[in-house]
Amino acid sequence: MYNKFQPKKTGYSFRDLEVYQKSMECSVLILKDFKPALTKLKYPYLENMINTCLSIPLYVGESHGQRFGDFNLGIATLEKAMTGCNKMVIFLEQANGLYGIKINIDLAEDLIKRYIECRTKMFRLGKAWKKYRKEYSGNEDEKKFTSF
């Protein structure tokens, strides 16, 4: 029937964030399964794809730490991670279109879905950080930021 709602455990580290874990999973799959095939096919944007897939979990970790010292910088860094997810969708769709059956199409489609879901969760994470900041901040000026 219906699952009971259970709030997520409180995270103490960026490694506890689901968006970090999921983006790291995606980067491992890309390096393990896509890089060898795309290297053989001489995909022209392989280096950009690898850098982008690795930068997403890096940005999540950075943003988690930055939000305590400079909240707006933390949100801006989280937005870079969201942009990275969009870029990965583009890279994967392009590789899929260029090489078709020469790569694992099912894995490409699965990774596209994962990156879209991860981007959505990052957006919600930013909103949650904003809400938490508003609730526990006494300074009205600090409550304002326009990104989310």
C-alpha cells in the first residue's frame, strides 16, 4: 500500500548527502564503463565529460563546507554542481546520438535519468539550506538571496 513517511537522517558530513553519493556513483560508472568505449571511439569531448562527472561530487562537498562561512558562495557552488548535471546529460545524449549501439545505450539512458534526478535533489537541498538558514538566522539581511 502506502509507505510511511520517514525523514532522512541528519547529515554530519557531505559524504552523508544523497546527492554526493549518487553523483559519485555516476562518476564511477562513467569512468569504469564509458571511458574505455569512448576512448576507442575517439569521442572528442571525453576529457570534458570526465572532468565534469568528477567535478559534480567535488562541488557538492565544497558547497557543504562553504555554506557555513559564506552562505551565498555555498549556494553558488551547489548551482555549479547542478550545472554539471545538465552538462553530463548533454554529453551522454551526444555520445548516444553519435555512437548509438557502439556504446551501452541502456546505461547511458540510466545515467541521464540519474543526473536529472540528482539535479532536482540538489535544487531541493539548496531550498532546505535556505529554509534552515531563515529559521535559525537572526539577521534579516542574511535571509535574502535570490538563487532559489
